[in-house]
Amino acid sequence: MKNYAKLQNGTIEFPQRQMMIGDFNVENPTEEQLVEAGFKEVIFSQPEEKKWYTPNSRYEEKDTQILQLWDYEKVPAPDYDLLVETKIAERYSTGKEISINRKGMLDAQHPAYLEYISFIEKCKEDAQIEVTEWENA
């Protein structure tokens, strides 16, 4: 069965299971009865996948149908520093970072410290690429 509704101030309202149509109390109205009561077929759609955008649903009323449409709003820019921190935290806990930094204070050539510094630089590069992609979207 098709979906039927009315559009009231931009809000979609679906019919009740039991409703008055004309002078009659009708339970489980047919499609014809719904149309007679002013309801229209609702055409639902899926939003497109758009990177960096959030879909906002709205409805447009036509003669015999109500169409679901999508507007897209650009999401706020990702915060570079937060991105870097998040990427680092995927591999290193705070305690592990403190431990590695202590090793680096004692020996700047310690393998674990050098690997950590290299990873941080990679995180910074990746975060910058992500922010640039967002800005150019």
C-alpha cells in the first residue's frame, strides 16, 4: 500500500487508523477514502551521500503527491588540532605518550621515540589533507 499524508505547515501528518470521512467513522480507510479526505500519496527518497554535508529533509506538495526533498548543509570545518590528537590517540594512550616522551628526554635517538615522532608528523599531514579536502569541497 502507498503512503498517504497531509502537509501542515511543512510537517507531514499521516492518517489515523480510525478517522471521520464525511459523515462516517471509518476504520482502516482505503486509498480512495484517504484521497477523498484530502490526503496525498507521499513519495519518500533517500538522501545522496555527499562528503562534508548533512542532509535536511523537507517536503513539497504537488497536486496529487507530497515529495520528500533534501537540502544539504555544509558541516562545520574539522578542527585541525583535534584531528591530530584523535589520530595520535588511535595508536598511543596518554600514558604511553608520557612513557615514550620520557625515553626521548633521556635519549633523543631512542627507537620508540623516533617512531612516535614520525607517527605524529604523519598524523599532522593526514589531518592537514582532511582539512584541505573539506575546504575545497
